[in-house]
Amino acid sequence: MVLRGYVPTSEETLQTLAALRLQSLNSDFSTHAPFPRLEELFPPHVLHARLPAPRRRPPTKCRGARLRAGLLAGGLWGQALAKQRAERDQRLRGRLREEGASTMAAIVEKWKLLQGMGRPEAMAAYVALVREWPGFGSTLFDVDLRTSPVGAGPQRLWLGIGAKAVSLYKPGEPEPLDSFCYGRISSFGASDSSTFRLSVEDRDLLFETSQVDEIAQLLNTYLASAGTRQPPRPPEPVTSPPTSDPPTLPQGLCPVAGPWQHRPPVGSFHS
């Protein structure tokens, strides 16, 4: 979750976490120690965020101009543009390598400072740092909020389901936009296969997500674990009821059911 950007924290802390991971894997620093790839230690999206955003060409309004541009694109002008794009991509790759080398050097310097720390201590220090995020222990789902408590229109958010509350986070932000203890939730269920409804007191929140069943199952699990009566379901079609033996509660940052289990690497993660 750290590598995939689900633990919002500073870059300095991310480097320290990477150093602690190296200490846990390889013990004290040594030039002969096996080195994992940087993307196995540090979130790649942080490096990509340092690169300049590509400039967008202004749209061509005139139909005749669009036609001329199309004809030019198929000739020498198109070849020149392709060469420019290739050169730009090469510069970006070079810049990315430089940023990666600089980050790895900073991680190694922090690793050297951990000399003498045993593997259990390194693991405990790692978890202690991650626990500083208030959302630690929650299961996070990527959702699009159609009825937003913070503004109009659909909004991409993290839906965090924890042992005591349901929280909404702006991706990458450490503090929740809103949080609802289970006593405030009057009902929940699936409006359809891709829409989850959560009723909180006098308002309904509609989430578009591909993980409707997982969200409902996790909510049922926490309610059953806490001995709380499940809120009444809305009249729309709902997900299947929980089994008599509720599944094991997710532990820490490695939940049983979460959106990352079948996700591609962070490089192709859409925030």
C-alpha cells in the first residue's frame, strides 16, 4: 500500500520507510548486499510527479486548418513531430533516471544510519511510522462519489472502512474530508452492480465502484464484530447477506478484500 500511494505521507518519510525496509531485508549497509529495484522500495508515482507535465497543443478550430494539419502530419511535418516526441520522451526518461538515482542515494544514506538495528526493530519502526496516518488500518476503495458532501458533481475519492467509522479521503490527502461513525449510518446497500448507496442520517451518498460486494461485506463484518444491528437496507436490489460465519477482519494495511489485490502496478494507476 505504501508503494501504491495508499499511505499519504511526506517524501522524507517515504525515504525513511525504504531505508527501514532495506535494513529489514539485508541488515546493515554493505556494498555487497543485494539491492531491490527502486520501485520495490519507493512509490514510483512520486518520481513521475516531479517531471514536467507535457504541453498540450491548442485545438484547431477551422475545418480547413484541421485538413491541412492532417495532410502535413502525413508528410515531412509529421516526421518532424515524431522526432520531437521521441527526443522529448528520451529527455523525460533521462530525467526520471536522474531523479531515481538521487532518491536511491538519499535512501542509502538513511540506511547507513540504521546500523545495528535488528530486523524486528526495523519492522516495528516501519509500522510505527505508517501508523502515524490517521487512516491506518482502514480498507481503502477507489470510488466516484456522485452525491458529494464537499461539492457538486462526481468526485474521485478513497472510501475508507475502519473498525469504528467510514471515512472519505481525497486521494493522497492524510486527513478525511468527512467521517461517519456506524451509529450515524441508517442504511446501506447496492443500487445496482456498480453503485453503492450509503445513507447517513438525512443524506444519501452514491458511490460508483466496481467493488460493491466487497464494500457491503466489509461493512457487515465490522457491524457483526461490534455486535451492532445491521441498518435496514434500502428498497433497491441489495447485495447478498453475510454468511453465518463472518470473514476475518482485515489486519492493519493488508486487508482481506481490497482494491489493490488485482490492480496493475502503480505506474498505470489512475488517481
